[in-house]
Amino acid sequence: MKFISWNVRGLGKARTFRETQQMVQEYRPQILFLCETKMMPKQMQNTARRLQFQNYFEVSRKGLGGGLVMMWTSEVTLEVKSFTTMWMLLFIVRMEAIRDALRFMGTQNQTKKGTPGSC
């Protein structure tokens, strides 16, 4: 199983998107978790498609910052258990390479009170 987690600090930036696309092409992860996407929902739908992920679950940004997204291929079945604007809890229910379910919790830490930090 290949899994990438990254604080992109603004996935809408052309340079950041290109870097993400290159990383996905090179490593071919089945699951990609990104925080601090700073994107609106319609933007994320297009981004997941352009990165060639068939599925995604997004927690939209709050104001101008934040935003979490989990993208996955058709080889994987994920079940969303819970989420807030700061974290998401998902179970990896099925994957061709594993037999048992796994649990993943993606977070976005706060560096100062009220300001988003890194994931």
C-alpha cells in the first residue's frame, strides 16, 4: 500500500498542483491525504479528477485557510467515520494488498490559537 500525507499550503497554486501531480505520477499512491488545501468544493472535484483519483472526501476550508481532502483509487474502499474542520477519521475497509481494516486519522494542527498549522 502506498499512502502519501502532505501539507500542501494551498493546492490551488499552479506550482503546488504541478508538484503534487509529479509526486502522484512518480509514487502512484492508492491513498493521498492533503491538508491546508485552501480550496473550494468545486475546485477539489476537478483537482481529484486531474490527479486521477476516482474517489475523494473533502472537508472544506474555513475562511481563507484550512481544508482537508482524502483521495483514493478504485482499489481501496474507505469509510468516513467522523470529521471536523480540523480532522477526519476514516477506516480503510478494503484494499487489495491488505486483509484487515486499518484506521487513519488526518489532522491539521493549530500553531497558535485560532490559526491553522501543519498536518
